[in-house]
Amino acid sequence: MSAALYAKVRRVVPPMEWAVFEPDIEAILRLKRDRNAVILAHNYMTPEIFHCVADIVGDSLHLAREAQRVQADVIVMAGVHFMAETAKMLNPQASVLIPDLEAGCSLASSITAADVRLLRLRYPGVPVVTYVNTSAAVKAESDICCTSGNARRVIESLGVPEVIMLPDRYLAANVARETGVKIISWAGSCEVHERFTPAQIRTLRAENPGVVVLAHPECKPEVVAESDFAGSTAAMAEYVTDRQPGRVVLITECSMADNIAVLHPDIDFVRPCNLCPHMKRITLPKLRATLETLTHEVTIDPAVADRARLAVERMLAV
Ligand code: 13P
Ligand code: SF4
């Protein structure tokens, strides 16, 4: 079992690291069976989590859809807190656990429910579209949610000339360029993606001739403008699988390239590295401890959960 797993990740995990990971991986696989647990892992998890212990992997949208479908007593979210909350909303019967309660997100912490209520007073009648990277309390104040994978579709589904789109100013600006709908945004940003600059993309191109540049839409519009394609983490993975570029760079969190590189040994991945400190709080030892102790359980006030669920379910229906 271990040898087969190591064969999957050996291009990105050195043997010395594997020796450290192996006991935790074996324990986690055993505990998942004992607890009737399923691990959902975001594309930004490190390869030993993504390829060796996760049952379902993907972008925020895919994880939300799958959380709704999962039949297990326990869902462990190998991702950040808002993802665990979304899973709990969509699968309230399951016990949803997160290995580290401090795994937050700079976007989620940029806005509160009270801020949304004030925006509604200022722009009466304008629908509120909320990025899933927000707390359940903020989702509860919203009309509909979106992810980076469906933002344009969600906005256009409303059939209105103007929307409030929260809280990522760059995602809002990037979507505004693709649609005729007027977008009122908020001043939030992703601390990982906002560090990329257009000059960095130009240098990457000069140093790596022929490189195809894929950027996440949480990057600044001027970074997206320097790129060949912009899309969610799942859309970037799909681009690589479908188009098989000879050389590619993913303008997003570091682990993403490691995880896809494992599946495409013939593609040259250029790897500038911006780590998400929140995603990186999730480690194999913490996943093991979560399954051993069944902590930390994510709970949502039922009144908030019911309203937030509506906004998420409206998104899933688009
Ligand atoms: P997606 O996986 O939905 O593209 O989101 C990226 C992200 O930053 C999640 O925290
Ligand atoms: Fe939040 Fe950015 Fe980290 Fe995603 S990568 S969890 S958006 S801080």
C-alpha cells in the first residue's frame, strides 16, 4: 500500500520526507475506515495530503458539491474554515471536523455580516453576490454565493444591470471585464494572490521561453492581463490536462503546481512560490489527531445556517 502511494508522489516528495509521512498516512487511512470518515481536500493541500489520504479533491465549487453528496458519519475538511462551514451547511447530519480552527482566510476576515447590512442600506434593492470565501454569517446576509469557477454565470443568472459582489475587489474587477453587469465591490483581497505582479510575469516569460501563464482570478487585473488564461484552481488543472502545454506556470498557491505535476510528468512546471499560511496549517499530524480525537467540530448557529444554506444552494442550482 505505502509503496504504491509513494510511487504516486515520489517526483515531489523526497524519500527522507516520505519516511516521516508514512506512519501518519497509514494511521489516517485506518482511522478513516474506523470512523466512517471522508477527507475532502482543497487543491492547495500539500501532495502527501492531496494524493495519499484525501478521498475527494478539487476547487471550492467541487468540494461544496461533493460535501452535499457525501454519505459518511464524519467529514474532515483539509482546507480552510469557510470550506468546513460550507460543508456543514450542505451536510448538516455529518459531523464536520477541521484539523486547525485557526485556518482562516484574508478574504473571509475582511467583511462582517454588519458590513453587508450597511451595504444593503446604501444600495437598496441591489442583489448581493457573495464569494464562498466568507463566513456563514456573511453568506446568511447574501442573496446568492459564487466561486471563482462560476462568478460570471452566477452574476448573469440574476438578469439585473447592477450587483454588489463581495468581498474580493480583484475577483470583482476581473469579472466586471467579462460581463456587462455593473459591479459594486468591497475592499477585500487574497493575501496570497495579491502578491503577484505584472513585472514578475514578464520576468517569468523572459526566463522561461514559451511558458504558458495561468492565473487565478483573485490576482490583480493587471496580472490577469499579462496571463494567457485565468480560471479557478479546477479550471487551471483542466487547462493543463486538456492542452498539455510543454511548459507552464500557475500563478496561484505553491502546492497546486506540485499536485498537478504529479499527474503530468512530461510537462515542465515553472514554480514561483506563494504559500497560503492558512492552508498550510493543515498537516498530516493534525489530520491524524482530528480523526483520533474527533475534533475540532465546526458548528453554525441553525438560524444562520438556514439562511446561508439558501445562498449556497441558489449558487449550486445555477
Ligand atoms: P478555488 O479553488 O475555488 O479556485 O479557490 C481558490 C482559493 O483561494 C480557495 O481558498
Ligand atoms: Fe484565502 Fe487566499 Fe488562502 Fe485562499 S489562498 S484561503 S483566498 S488567503
